[in-house]
Amino acid sequence: MSDPVAEKIAENEAKFVDISGVHKLFGSGKKRYHALAGVDLRIGKGEFVSIIGHSGCGKSTLLNLVAGLYLPTTGSVAVNGKEVTAPGLDRAVVFQSHSLLPWLSVLENVLVAVDSVYPDKPKEFRLAEAKRYVEMVHLGAHIHKKPPQLSGGMKQRVGIARAFAADPKVLLLDEPFGALDALTRGSMQDELTAIWEKNRKTVIMITHDVDEAVFLSDRIVLMSNGPAATIAKVVEVPIPRPRTREALLEDSHYLAIRKELLQYLIGTGHAAAA
Amino acid sequence: MIMDTQPKIPSQGKTLANGHKSPTERPKPMGPGLGKMESKMAAQTARPTAKLPPPGEDTERAERIRERARTFIMPVIAIFFLCLFWEIYSSRAGVTLPGPIKTVTESWKLIAHPWFDNGPNDKGLGWHLLSSLQRVALGYSLAAVVGVFLGIVIGKSAMAFKAFDPIFQVLRTIPPLAWLPISLATFNQANPSAVFVIFITAIWPIIINTSVGIMRIPADYENVARVYQLKGSRYFFKVMLPSAAPYIFTGLRIAIGMAWLAIVAAEMLTGGVGIGFFIWDSWNSSRMSDIIVSVFYVGMVGLVLDRIMARIALLFGSIGD
């Protein structure tokens, strides 16, 4: 263990996403809003972390800070040792409202990311690459359809394909299944775990859904209520992978963690969030 | 696209093709995206119920035919009565306005032979309209190119919008004829002045609509462009233009109507060939019936231009679908 290079790499991987001392203020004067107050979070490489909290607690703000869509007022956000100053392909986002470009087909929407990753590769290569990601989310039969012709679940799958096609270091999911019905949501969660098991990307996911968080995550971050929200608690999920819903129900950790999360959420206010 | 989702009954295919608005036609652009999708969903969910009862289909079809007949017959009745009142009015003593019958008989040569050509001072209405259309095409094309360009520049910069919007709001209300003296003083020649008047009349709705369209590009799409690194021409063609297209084409459609409105005013002083000059010339030689026929033609051409633009707007403006 005396190899300094290996130690450095291990250290880097332990804080692959490094959020330290982050405050975020919006607006100025009387309209000033203190969204985040002193957030510190380190996420290891290949870790799946969920952020859970009530509406308006700054979850999305935190995610947008990692994405680079916002910049912190004070403090710093670094990914893979590099300070985040702008959005980039190494931090792909799956947006809450799918945000597909409605005038582009499924393939073209995914191609948007592929073209940015490989601007110098031949067209055939980029097309094949985009197709591969469309097939990864099982939309091969709908490759030439436009988003308005797709169901909500299908649209979100295109969003996931686009994010993976960017070949990011960190995948940021902003309530990816929030707008879907319970059945579709379940199958989308299964699909996401299956994809994640294959490539183990670092994932930060925002969710309202306690079961979703427990099923998918290695760690769950609980946020306090805004304004001036911060991290209230971090819960480890030591359930072995690969996980299945059936096994989950019999896991002793599962019920305990679920109870802990629900108690926190109910205790901090609105029972509706459960 | 919407038409494709309709059940393909042969007779209905025909009625849809002849230019009548289907009831599910998408609304005018508001926030691009959502409204369109909703109307489309409505079209899709409405399909099974419309197809369901086979015995009811006949009464529905009959109702459709009756409705269609009404849309044809009612205007004919209205036109008949308008002409009747016009005839009665102009047959009174002391009225110089020719009635419809007199107009048709006196100007029959103009109506029946739009393409005659007896030298530069005696041409058919077709030639006059064609010449006017050429002027409009030139002025309008210039307005479209410059207008869309300026609209994009102004829409992209909140500062520029604040600076220029009040100026545009004033300039756009200036009637075409008011520009003519300025235009003549600037160009010293009749034809460029006429083209300029059309240009300056048509450009404002294009600039204003384009800049609003650019400003209203949804934040979602901007975020997608930032995260997935759509820059330069890729941003322009994949995000900006399709997103603003419904607004741009609405502006272009308003502008074509205004350009045609301006042509008569612009040509009054230009001379030569052109429908505006022809009307002015007819007035000077007291050929009232010729004026009435020309005015009717001006209206018809304006309608056709508007319809063509509406079609194009529907085609390209709905890229967002």
C-alpha cells in the first residue's frame, strides 16, 4: 500500500464527485433566495446515490450544480478532480420532463449526443453507435418515430439512451420517472438497474419515491427543507446486488431503511411526500 | 401529420384533401410543444369512438355533407344579396358608381382576356398582376431574409430587444403610403421605391415574431443544448430554428398580407405596368368599372397569397409536431 500513484487514484475515486462547502443563492436584494447552505458530499466512482427530500428543498439545484447548469455562489463542485465550470458531456443529464427535441426522431435525438462525443468519426460509425443505445433501451422498433408519437415511458427511455450515448463519467437523473404511472415506473427501474449493472457508471438520482431510492441506490442523501437547505442525513443501503424486487421484500435491511426514510420525511413536514 | 391519424375512408380522404380545415387542426403557436401535443392526443383518442357505431355512421356522413353544403351555399346567398343591394343603390339617379351588371358588361374585355397585350400602355390584368407580384416577391423576399436575421439577433440579446422593440413598435404602425415620399426621396427612382415600400411594410411582423420566437425557446431545450454540447450550426438548425419556426412562419404569413396591402399604394406613383398603377390610371380616365374589376382581382390574389403562406406555415411551422 505504499505505492503513491495507486493511493492517489484510490483517493480520487473515493471523491469522484466532490461537493464541498456549497452555498447557492438566487436573485439579489429583497428577492434573494438562499437555496443551498453548506452542502458537503463526496461520491465514489461507480456509486449510485439518490437524493431525496420535500419539494423545494434544493435537490434539483444541487443536481444542476453538478451538471454545471448553475454555478455555486460559494464553495466548489469537482468531478474527477476537475472543477465544474460549465455543462459538459462527462456529466449527462436525464431531465425530469424528458426534454427530447420533438422535431427529431428517436435516433436523431440520441445522435445529438453521439455527434458531440465523436465529431470526427465517420457518419456510419456514429449512426451505428446511436442505434446501439436505442436498442439498449429496447426501442429498436421505434427508431424513426418522433417523440410526440411515443408514450411517456418510451420518451424517458430515449432520454436515458441519449445520456448513456454521451458516455458520461457521471449520470445525473432528475426525477427521471416522476411523471410515469406506477407500472411503467417499475419496469423502467428494472431496466435502469440492468443497464447500470453492466457498466456501473457513477449515478446521482433525484427522486420522491422512497422505494425507488432503496431499490436502486448504494447511498441515499436526505435533504432538509428549504430555504437554506442542506444535507440532513446520509443512509447507507447495504443490500447485495444484483437486486430483485422479490428478494428486496425479504431483506431485513430493506424494511428498516424504508422505515427510517419515511419517518424522516414525515417528521420533516408534509406526509404527502411519502 | 394529423391527417394521417384519421381513419382512411375514401370519401373522407377527398374532403380532407380539398383544403377544408379538419376539426383537429392544430392551434396557432403559443408555447411551442405542449398545445400541439394535446390536440394531437385528442385526435388519437377521438378515433375509436368515432369509428364505433356502424349504424350511426350514415347519419354522421349526411350531417357532414349538409355542413359542407352550408359552407358553400351561405356565402353564395350573401354575395347575391350584396350584389342586389349594390345594383339597387347604383341604379338610383345621380349615382356614378356602376352596378354589378354594368361593371361586368363594360369591363368584359378585362375579365375575359387577362393576357392581351397591345403594347406598353394597353395590357391585360394578368400582366399587371404579374408585374405587381414580381415587385412584391422581391420586396417580400428581402424583408424575409433581413427580418429573420434581425429577429434572431434581437431575440438572442435581451439588451438589443429592450433597445429596439419600442422603435419597432412605432415603425410598424406607419402606413405604407407614408413611406413613399421618403422612399422616393431616397432612391430617386420609381421602381426601387415601390420595392422599398413593400420591404419596409412587410419587415416588422417578421422581425417582431422571429425575435419573440427566439426568446421563447424553452429553457428545457437550451439545457439540452448546453449539456449535450450543441453549438454553432448544430444549435442553429437542431434547436433554434425548429423551436422558433411556428413564430417565424406566423410573422411571414402576416407579412405577406401586408406586402400585398402595400403594393397598390406603392405603384400609384410608379407608372408602367402594375395593378396599382392600372387602378390609378383607370381613375384618371374615369373607368370606374375597370377599377372595380381590378380591386376584385387584388382581393383574390391577396387571398391566394395568404392561403399559400398559411399552407407553408402549416408545413414548416409544425416541425415541432
